[in-house]
Amino acid sequence: MEVQARAPGKIILAGEHAVVHGSTAVASSIDLYTYVSIHFSTPSDNDDLLKLVLKDTAVEFSWPIGKIKQAFPESAAPLSATPNSCSVENAKSIASLVEQLDIPEAKFGLASGVSAFLWLYTSIQGFKPATVVVTSELPLGSGLGSSASFCVALAAALLAFTDSVSLDLKHKGWLSFGVKELDLVNKWAFEGEKIIHGKPSGIDNTVSVYGNIISFRSGTLTHMKSNLSLKMLVTNTKVGRNTKALVAGVSERMLRHPDAMAFVFSAVDSISKELTTVLKLHTPDDLSVTEKEEKIEELMEMNQGLLQCMGVSHATIETVLRTTLKYKLASKLTGAGGGGCVLTLLPTLLSGTVVDKVVAELESCGFQCFIAGIGGGGVEISFGASS
Amino acid sequence: MEVQARAPGKIILAGEHAVVHGSTAVASSIDLYTYVSIHFSTPSDNDDLLKLVLKDTAVEFSWPIGKIKQAFPESAAPLSATPNSCSVENAKSIASLVEQLDIPEAKFGLASGVSAFLWLYTSIQGFKPATVVVTSELPLGSGLGSSASFCVALAAALLAFTDSVSLDLKHKGWLSFGVKELDLVNKWAFEGEKIIHGKPSGIDNTVSVYGNIISFRSGTLTHMKSNLSLKMLVTNTKVGRNTKALVAGVSERMLRHPDAMAFVFSAVDSISKELTTVLKLHTPDDLSVTEKEEKIEELMEMNQGLLQCMGVSHATIETVLRTTLKYKLASKLTGAGGGGCVLTLLPTLLSGTVVDKVVAELESCGFQCFIAGIGGGGVEISFGASS
């Protein structure tokens, strides 16, 4: 029995930081995925292990099923249909299992992901021996939602064979879930995100599950489908950020300059709303694709200026901005700022030669570039041989 | 008979561009001056010429007084006490005089300054032969108010020996005017600015005449004196700007994004108001000098972000920002943007070594650096030998 799930990463198109202070933000899926495949051992495999293979970091962990059973005495029955949070008791058991792994210091960041894995696996599948293989096109910890897409793909793959979802096991290729099933995947993924991040906003897993574009404000999410097929160059500056410190910095600036910052947040709110309007417009009735792209570029430039006003830019971000500006391309940071990733719109009519030049120049600065389509579908599943 | 006048340049500390849309802006004098000295020929000089020597550009113009008399048949009497605008008739005469100068193409920019000179000179002093020597510490056409400081120093020097002002001719060193006389200098200087710029705002000449700091909004000026002795590094990117096009660009962006831009302008208004509050605070009662400087740095950074949001930054400006940021110094463009000058606050406790390093690095980029004190006095006059 084998199943593979893939779940997309996300970017913030507009409104990061300001959203914490009541403004609208807009997030989108990107067609870069985390893949989770599960091969459940058969009795003939004569294998009584739960194995987790993280291909990108070339790390493999395994636990004898007996040891896992011992660690979770309460979880006698799998709970696929009723996502619930990790209890303090279980968190302790997981911490002890993870500690024993002797994860090398350089890969400490993996510990929380392994913890989320143990919780989701045992909660949904109980104590079945299996090998779980994870690969991802998303850089870790750079604001592209890698952890959420991992939790989403994992939850989807784990739920695929349970009674909680009904899927056509004979379908060839990628298969979508129904809305009710997506909701269930989303709830489980959110539980995983809580283990990794403590207090996640839930945006990342929601975008990864449902795909497309989501605008959100004060905890209210609005799903929408773009009528525009946008391409973004995503540049990873590889500078690690302290998201909490950046968010706190903006709040402190707001306390020091309440009037000015309130206007700045309102300006961002207007920009996010304008952006959703442009994305929803029908082409060619309202605006040509080029006109829409120009509008979006201007909104990105404006949003970036406002983020600089909040104090969350960074020297590496400025380097990306300067480099892309040379080619008359508009860019903005995405996510927390202070490093992380920068978005650059690649207009439909832009020649491949220019894209190659920009990418080469950015990579020569030590950055990592991805080209990503915006607003595609969410989590999907595939049965049989892994692709 | 010899007199020398000096008039300071200006910078915009906050609010450029937004002021066009109703926000408050703050301008300040800088202690970089244009010097105008006039030596009136005595009969023994046996000289019947009006000479204008522009030392910085190594250009000298001269007109036989007879020719000037011919050109201005109406200006029979000097008009020092009643500043008035150049009539169409006189403008034609001036244009014809300037045309005959055969100004080399590279120095075409001087033509409007020479025109203003001819108008102010003949209006205030009539047809006296003299040699007028101009030197300036201000770069031309880079937004530091060089033309206004020229008009102000010229008007002051021309008025010094007229009945319209009463000054102690025996005073040694620099001497200030009384308020009534400053008002007269300002009106004449504004007439000169009109010849150079067409429709000047009047801010540049006003700052140059009265010195200190002026906040302005919707045409209302408020004079104030700073309680803080600030030093700025002024970096001239040497990139020429088209101020009209930049102003028009902001207005067009406002038409495209009325809501967002209205909030941006309001944010700038708050920043300008906060800045004037900080500048007026008494030390050490309210805040220490360092605390004030930190506030000002933050306001500058915020204002710069908002200017980027308006779309008036430039690659060279970003280079200055990145360079100064490396030394943890805050910068913003000043004036129209799109090149021009950038301000960097030099905190009181900053070591001279760091300043030298920053300046060296900026100059290695091809920029020109000035260190300027902010908010000093306005136009002054000195009799006797030129200093």
C-alpha cells in the first residue's frame, strides 16, 4: 500500500506585518511542493519499524513500533476523524523520543518537524509500521510555508487510507480531495503546525490545503480564484530571520509613532484590497494582462516602500530590489522580512533571456532563485508507485 | 564701496512631494552658503561696465552700462523699496542681452541665473557700474536651494547701500538684517526665483533669508527655531532630476490609487509634525540629545519608505541608503528625488573616523559629500574687504 501527497508552498502577495494590526493581507499558493510518500509495510516485509526519510537533508530516523506504543499508551485507537491537539503528556513522550535521536546540531531545526510527524502519524494511523519519505522544492525556514506544506502533505497522505475520506484508489495521477476532506486535512495540518510554531496563524496550512488565493483580515479568511496566471521570481536571500523580533519591532514602532503607523497600515489595507480587485478582474473585458501586471507591479513597489517604513527591510532585500530594478522589474519582500524571500513579478511578455540574466545576477550574489506560478491548486494525492 | 552677502542653502527634512497634496513639510537652512560681493566702481576706476563673475564655473560676463540703459528704457529710477515682477517687455530685453552672451552649451543652465541677476541689479541699483562676484558652496541644481541662495545674497548685497535698509556700515564681520529688511530681501529674491524657476514655491528663498527651520503646509509657513544642533551628511548623487516629471508621477499614482496614497500623504504629515515636535523639545528636560537623534533617524527612515512608496526614489539614492545603513546611519532623499541629494544624520556621538569612512565610501561611488549644520541663521552682510 503506497500513497503520495503533495502540498504547495505559499507567498504573501501583500499585507504582511500590517495584518497583525488589522489590515487585509493576501496570500497565494505557489507551484513548489513538498512531497510525502508513505509505504505501509506488509507482513511479508517482515519489518516492524516506523521510518522517516528526509531526502533533502539526507537524514533518516526510525523507531521500533514497540517503542512508539510504549510512548503513547493513551493512543490505543487512531483518531483520524477528530483532529485534536497534542496533550502535555504526549508532548513529553515525543520530546523524549526526539531527544534519543541525537540529531546533529546543524540540523536541530528538524526536531520540531519530527515531533509534528510523530504526533500526526500516531494520531491518524496508530502503530502501523511504514516508511515515510519526504522531499521538498521549498527552502526550509524562509517564509515560503515549507513546514505547513509538510504538515499538509503528511496529513493528507496519512488520511488517504482511513475511513474519514473516500477516494478513488484506482485513479491515475494527482487527485484532489472533496471540500469536507480538505477541511479535515487542514485541521490536522494545523495541529502539526502548532507543534512546530507554537502559535501559527493558520494561513500557511490553509493556503497549502485549498490552494489559490486567500485574503485575510482579523482572522477572517476569504478564498478567491485569480483570473490571472502570474509568474513570480522568488529569491531566497538565505538570511535567517527572527520573525518574532521583526513583528515586535513593528509594534514598538507603532507605539512610538501611533498616528503615522496607523496611516501606513491603512495604506497597506488599501493596497491589499486593490490587489484582490485586480486579480479578480476578467480579461480581456476589463484590463489587458499587461495592464493588470503593471498595476500589480506598482502595488508591489508601494507595499515594499511601506514595509521599509515599518523597518522590516534588510540589506540583502535591498540588493535584490536594486538588481531587479535594473531590469525594470518590481519586487517586494514576502513574509516577515529582515532577510527571507523577495518576490519579483515576471510579466507574461518578459523574454526568457532577461529572466536568465536576472537569475544569473541574483545567484552571483549568493541568492537562490525559484520561478513559481501563483494561485494554483492545493493539496493532491496519488496512489500506487511514487512519481 | 564694497559689500558682501552670504545666504544659506536649504534641505527638506520631511514632507517633500506629500506637501503638494496637503501634508506638512519641514525645511531647514544648512550652513553652506552662496556669497555675492559687489564692488561699485568709483569715477577713478574709469570703468563703465557691469561685470558678473561666476567664480565656480569660471565664467565672466560684462555689459557696457550704456547697453543696459538701452535695454531698460522704463527703469529710469531704481525701485529698491517696491519689489515688482519682471514685465514681458523687460523679460524680452533680458533675453536679448543674455542671447548675445554666447553662453557655451554646457553652461546653458546659467542663462536663467544671469537673467535674474540683470533684473535684480537694474531694478535695485539702476545703471551703476560694478563688479559682482559670486561663489557658492552649494552644488547647482541638486535641490539644495542654490538658485534661491544666489537670489537672496544678491538681493541683500544690492539692497545694502539703498535707502530701503539701514545698516551699521562700520560693523566688522557678518551682520544680520532687521525683520522688515529681511522681508524686503525675501520679496526681491522671490522675484529672482520666478525668473529662474517660473513658479517657485517660495520656500527656498524664505529659508535662505530667515534661516532656521520652517514648517509649511498649504502655503502657510511657520518659522521655528530648533533646540537641537544637528549635523547632516549631504550626499549629492549628481544625477540630474526632472522635478516636474517626478511631481507629476506622484500625482498620477495618486489618481490610480487614491485611497492608499491619501493614507501615505497623511502618514507623511504625521511624520513632519512629529519631527517639528522633537526639534522644539528642550534638552535635557524632555529627551537626551541621543534620544532625540534616534527619534529623528527613525522618522527619516519612515519618510524614506513613504517616498519609495510614492515612486520617487532612484538607484543612486538606494546606493547611498545601503552604504550608510552599513554604518547604522539613517538616510532619506531630500527634495524631488529621482537622484539629487540624500541626507544622512550624523549623530553627535558618532566618531570622526566613521564619518571619514562613510564619506570615503560614498565618494568612491562617484558621489559628492558635504557635512552641514542644520537650522542656522539666514542671510547676512559684511562691509569692506571681502572675506
